[in-house]
Amino acid sequence: LMAPEKTSDGLDNYAFTVDGVDHFCELPENENGSDRFSEEGDSGKLAYCVTDIPPWYLCIFLGIQHYLTAFGGIIAIPLILSQGLCLQHDSLTQSHLISTIFFVSGVCTLLQVTFGVRLPILQGGTFTLLSPSMALLSMPEWTCPAWTQNASLVNTSSPEFINVWQSRMQVLQGSIMVGSLFQVLVGFSGLIGLFMRFIGPLTIAPTISLIGLSLFDSAGMNAGHHWGISSMTTCLIVIFSQYLRHISIPFPKYSKAKKFHTSRIYIFQILPVLLGISLSWLICHLLTIYNVLPSDPDKYGYLARTDIKGDVMGRAPWFRFPYPGQWGVPTVSLAGVFGILAGVISSMIESLGDYHACARLSGAPPPPRHAINRGIAMEGIGCLLAGAWGTGNGTTSYSENIGALGITKVGSRMVIVCSGFVMIIMGMFGKIGAIFTTMPTPVVGGMFLVMFGVIMAAGVSNLQYTDMNSSRNIFIFGFSMFTGLAIPNWIMKNPTSIATGVVELDHVLQVLLTTSMFVGGFFGFLLDNTIPGTKRERGIIAWNKAHQNESDNTLESDDVYGLPFGINSCLSSFTWTKYVPFCPSHKVSRQDDAPTSLDSLDTKTEPTNDTHIIAGVAL
């Protein structure tokens, strides 16, 4: 039987110790045949923890669910980039870009889960690099020729047209590759890990919350194309994930011991997003077949049809293997590198919040510094690979899928591994990947309404560690949240307001100041570390103590964040590994990072190199 493990974080998670596949989500009963879990005792458990391995068929379904969750965000990037690349009227090349970004996202996901931060966190295209990319492509020398804007004048197979869009893609590739080297350096050098010692709940809370809040416009725009369809999708996901999650459905099973028998599975708890999307998608398809939805592109509800991109699916090849340099040899633009660098910095700040949110929603201990270092470095490598393959973008941790963890109650990283393989397969088989381009925009918007709300709430939940009766903390959090929304909104409405006279500097400031997570996190970090306050008031004591308790009650840190394939045990025999920022150190006790007594927290001083700290703060 499953032994439930209690957690102390108050989150609505499900954490079970599963002895075998046959017992997955079976309804545990006591001696009298009643449920072992009361209404109060079963609200904080995960169906699968980080290191648990669900049955293979569930891994596939859950992996597809994560793929569908990230689908809307990933596919939007090449479609938006196609405007700057002069590809508006070349749907076949657009499908190749979509296949490439899915293939690279799958590869980067596998690298991150295996050798990076090792949390169940999916990697995909990042919107933080989209703004500097479009800014680069809007420069006078890269403005699209007028004839590429006319569909009747575009011959997609002509050498002239191919040179137009490939030359722009090549300069974009080179700029991304050079800019990503900075992220690799920051991760492997350990500057991010040293920087984390200054980050507490009042920094993490606005950073994570603004990840969800800053996306409200995207969710509203997608949902607004047909509020009926998007509302139906939202309602289905809410009903499945919240109202029906405790209802188990009997499924037939076969085992050598029990032969044919039934096993009760909480299907609504583990697959609410997939069920909600699939049902809404099917209804949209039926409404399209019977012409209930308008066929006029100018009428409301047109984007709810499933046959809008049917030509792309028909022209896409059955098999196509993306490879590095498929669009030509990358070139480098100095202005592009500086712009991409600003996006990379914003992506790193966002990822720091994503790691903590992912660990929190998956029942894992807080990520240690060596895991954060590896995660940031692996994201840099992912951006390097994305630039080499020619996606026109980089990769980052996907916030949407972190929200899916909180809803599905499945935190197994093996599911994300399966999702990575699914994205690789979809990237190689063009016909299969093109099918998903028929997902209606309102369905994606309805899913975003749920996902982004969960992410925002996960950020606010970090305030439980602080003294929110303190006027100091109320000011820091309120100011950080408000400026994180107000400043980017004003900059986006007044894009010409930043004019320093240096184009590269303008790009950097433009990207940083329009990124809500960066603005809110920066003010939270600055004010929390400069305004006088005790550790208890700031939440540092409760933050560290609660995380230590979480580590003791869920999973050991080494089990989650240690390197795979026996690398951890091999490195433990070498003393020099404690000087490598991205290697787990076995010479320092875990109490160094999370003391077990309040007294030791007040007086704790970690042995560090002050020069490194100063360098990290200066960065």
C-alpha cells in the first residue's frame, strides 16, 4: 500500500511513497474498508514526487499533457519571428521553424532534467529574447524589402527570397550564441549561487508572482478570440482538477499475480489539463465541421476553428531531421549581442523564481546552490544549441508547466523526460507536429487563465514565512509588485522614451525595464537587503527552518539534485570537488545551508570569499 508522507509547507500537493506500479493511485483502505485519508489529511499530498517513476503509459500521457501546455507559448515564438524574418507568406518555412524549436526544446529539456537543476521543469522558447530579436530585425539594414510583404510577389523557392530570410536568421543565430556564453559563464562560475545568499522570501515572492501577473495580457488576448470556448476550457480544467480530483475511476488492469482486475485511478487529478484541452479541442472541431463557427476571418470566433492552418499540415513533410547550421553559417551583430544579453539576464532572474516555484509545487527540497548553478549553465547551453540549430530564439524554464505541476499533483521528473522525447519526436515528424497547429487560440487562452493564476499564487505563498504585520515588509512587497507592473507598462506604451544616444544601451534598458519579473525582483532584492530588519522579520529564519523541515519530510537533497549515473558517488571521493561551484560538495554539512535551530540561524556565518560576494553583487 501507499504510505502518505505529510509535508509542512501547507501547499495542496500529493506526495506518496509508491511501492510498485500496481499500487499507483489505488484507493487506500483501512481495516474497516474506509478511506485512510480524511478531508483534512489528504489535501497536501502529491501523486508522484520528483524521484518517483509512474507507469510508462502514464508517463506518456502526462508528457503529452506538458507538451500541450507549452505548445501555445512555443509555437507563438516562430510565428511572431516570421514577421521580422520576412516569412509571413511562407507557411512551409514557418512549419520548419516550429519543428526545429520543438526539437531543440526537447533536447534542452532532457539536458536540464538529467544534468542541470534536475527538477521536473520543461525547457522551451523564451519571450525574453523575442523583444531584442525583433528590435534587431527592425534596424534599417534588416528591414524587410517591400516585395516580401506582397504574397503575389513572393516566390518561396527563389534564391533571392531564401537569401533574404536566411541572412536575417544567421545574424540572429550568431547574436544568440554569443550572448548565451555569458549565461554559461555565470552558471559554471557559481556567481548565481553566491548571489542567492542575499535572496529571501521578499525577493522570491514578487519575482514568481509577476511571472504569472505579467502574462495576463497574453492570456486575455488568446481567450478573447472566443470567450465561450475559452471559458469552457477553463471551467473543464477547474472542474477536473478541483471538484473531481478525489473521485477515482476503476480501470481494468492485468498482472501475473492478480490476473485481470480493476484498479482505481484518480484520472481527474493527474490529467485535468489534457482532458480539458482535448474535450474543448474536440468540440471546436465539431463546431468547425458543421460550420457553426464563422468562416470569415474578420468575424468574431474565427480563430476558434480547427481548419485555419490545414495547408501547413498538408505541405509539411513526414520526416525532417533538424541539424545545426541548417540555415547557413551564423554571423554576429554587436548591437544584437547587447540586446540578447539583456534578455539573457532577464531570463536568468526569471529562472531563479521558476526553480523555487517548481521545487515547491513538486514537493522537492529547495534547490541548493550547486543545482542552481548547473541549471543556469544548462539553460545557457540550451540557448547556445538553439542558436546553432536556428530556432531564432533561446530556451528557458517554462512557467506554464510549473503551474501544471500544482494542478496535476504529479511532480515526477520522469514525466518531463517523456515530454522531452515527445517534443523531439514531434520535431522530427513534421506531419504529426503540424496536427497540433490546429489547436484553436481560445483553447490555449482558457488554459493560460488557469496556469498563470496558479503561478501567481505560488509566488504569494512565500510571504507566509515573513512577518506581514510589519510595515517594512508590506512596503517592500507592495512597492515591488506595483512597480513591476507600472514601469514595464509605461515603457511599452512609450517605446521611444529611452534614448541615451547609444543604440546598444537603449536595447538593454528597453528589455530590462519591460520585463516585470526583473523590475519587481530587483526592487524586492534591493529593498530587502538595504532597509533595516531582523532575520525573523524578513522571514529568513522561518524560510530556512521550514525548508529544512520540508527536506526532512519529503526527499533528501542529494536524491533530487545529485548528479545521475553514479557521478555523485564518484565525485565524493575527490576533495577538489568542493571548490567547483556546480558540483555537490560532500565536505560541507547540510546544516550550513539550512540550520536546524533558530539560535544558529541568528549567529550563522558561512565561510565564503568576500571578493566573490562583492563580484556577485556588482554583477
